Amino acid sequence: MSKAIDAAKFRETLGHYPTGVAVVTVLSENGQPDGMVVGTFSSVSLDPPLIGFFPARSSGSFARLRTARYFCVNVLASDQEPLCRRIATVWQGKFDGVAWRAGPLGSPILEGVVSWIECTFEDIREAGDHYIVLGRVHELGVERSTLPLLFFQGGYGRFSPGSFVATPDPELIQAARLAETIRRQLEVLSAELAVNCSVLAKIRGDAVQVLAANGAAAPEAIPLGHRQPIIPPLGAVFMVNSSPAEVDAWLERAPDDDAERRVRCRALLDKVRERGYSVLAAEPELLRRHEAALSAFEQSDRLPRHERAVRQVTSEFTDLFCPDLKTGERYDLASIVVRLPTPPDLPPMALRMTGLARSLSTEQIEACVERLKQVADAAAQ
Ligand SMILES: Cc1cc2nc3c(=O)[nH]c(=O)nc-3n(C[C@H](O)[C@H](O)[C@H](O)COP(=O)(O)O)c2cc1C
């Protein structure tokens, strides 16, 4: 005989597991949507394609839903909490004024949802005070690729990707203050060489631009305060004095599947340590893809899917990072980055030069590096 479990303890314990929030809809006989909110939605099988959810046997809504031929699971977005609260009631008019369109099989797809899955009932079986409902998937699609609504411990929320999230940081203000001390030198250098120069600070896993001087014909596209995730090989200059654990954490931000590339990034870091600067060779098509991936990442609230895309495209820079510069050869460079020495209480910082002229000789590149290093050293005075 199973031990009696206290209901409050059961709810409290199981409430520590988060769920998404979905609305199961059907088209009722009067041509209007009907439905219920479920947190118990899950994918079940790919072959055959099955999904499941668990309605309470006491649910009046489900008693109506189960008579329909088709139903649609609508995954709610993080900004649809008011809609969720409204539909999770017994009120008859809960769908009044709710915008929707008919899916391919006719069941309602609610406006603004993340995704929808149209199904037929495959199986409905009793499980204690609930039903286990299996739905066979016939049609499905992503409607709005954005953050889903989450339900956790009785509250609503949304996903925040841990790895790339940078919270406001006092270090940022200190870094901006230090950058101010070399503003004049940076502006002179930028105007003289007709390049863009910026000061970057490493705030957690991001490179944040804290000062910019745009002397190049094409101004720097990245705005002040912009945060760019530091993914290998980029950001090596920040890692020059980092502990082995920090270096490992940096290397782990490369795509998961490429151990060999990680080894190469570690070797590239050694090269940067030796030289005291990094250069990135320009490959316009890759730079465009990188910029597009970064802006999709920013605009999507840093969704994990876009995070993976940024990692992937950034790792493709490995072949272009810190090439051996040969006398007599010419190079197109996307950027030169030197370390900016900082006191121990400040985050690692760097100076970056972009918007460089094409086809630079090794001597010209070395001259740019020297000028950047002089400005960086001025900050240490
Ligand atoms: C976030 C959330 C998740 C829910 N998940 C479920 C669920 O998985 N199964 C269920 O039967 N009811 C669930 N409910 C409750 C129903 O949505 C709804 O309150 C209930 O169906 C309304 O009563 P009635 O349909 O029985 O008339 C959930 C409610 C909320 C707010």
C-alpha cells in the first residue's frame, strides 16, 4: 500500500519544477474558440508524432474540448500573461475579443503565440484525478520566435540565458572613467590614421564598448554600451592575464562539438600573450554573417538558439585570427586589438582599431600596433 502524501507538500515539491504555458483550443459549434490553459504540455513521440497534456478530470473546459475533432496547442509568449490569466477562468466569455485565425485543420491559432501544434485525439486515459491525453500531430509551426511564458512556483516569468546575461555592473563605470583619461589621445590617433578606435571592457562574459572615436570614413556600427559576447578566438586579449580556470571558461564558449578548434584557440591565446596584441584578418562575407548573428541575438532577447548561432559563426574566425605577418606581404584587416593595462580592481580592458585601410603592409600594421600600445600605456600613467 502506498504511503499517504500530504497534498500541500505534493504541490509545494512539484511546484519547484517549472513548466511552459499553453492554451489548448478547439473551434466550438458556434464557430468561436473554446479552450483551457495547461502547464502539463509535453512532446511525447516523434514517430509517430505525439504530444501530451494532463487535464483535470473535474475540468469543465476539457469536457467540452474532448468532443471536438481537432485541437490546437498554442504555446504562449512571455508577454501573454494577461491572456493566460483570462483563459484560465471558468468564465464563458473568456475568448471574447481574443484575436485568432483558423489553422490548416480549422482549430484556433491565437494571435501572438510562440508556436502552435494541430492534433487529433489519439488516446484519453484516466490517471488518478487527471486524464493523460495523447494528441497525434498533423500540422505545426513557429508563429513568433520569441521567449515563451514560464510558470514556476505559482508565478509567471521568462527564460534568461545564464551564460551571456550581463547585469548592470559598477565595474563598467570604473572602466568608462579610465577610458576617459585617454579620450584625447584616442581621438588624435583616430583622426590621424582615419580609423575607428574604441575602448572595450570585459564585463562578465561580454566585451562592452565604453569609449569610441570614429575617424574612419565608415563609422563604427557598434554603439557605445553595446555588449558583445566574448567567444573564442575573439577576446583573447582580455584573457592574457587570466587564471587557467577563466581561460577554460572562455574556451568552453566555443561550439560544443569542436574540441580541435579549442586546442587551436588555446594556441592562439599563447600567441597573443607573446605579442601583446591580436589582429583579425577581414573576410567580408564572414564579418557580415557575424554581424547579422549578433544583431539577431540582441533583438531576440538573447535566445539560446541565437546564442548558438553567434558561437558558431564566431568560431569560424579561428582561421583568420592572428595570422603570421610576413615581410613584403599585404593584409586586409578587420581589427587590431591591444591590451590596456588596468589596476587590479578594474576589469580587463582593451583598445580596438577598426575601419582600417585595405592592403596594409606588415610594417604599417606594426606601426598601428605601436601607436595603439602608446595610447594604452598612457592610461596606466
Ligand atoms: C499556468 C497554469 C497551468 C495550468 N495547467 C493545467 C493543467 O495542466 N491541467 C488542468 O487541468 N488545468 C490546468 N490549469 C487550470 C485550467 O487552465 C483552468 O483554470 C481550468 O481548466 C478552468 O476550469 P474548468 O476548465 O474546469 O472549467 C492551469 C492553469 C494555469 C494558470
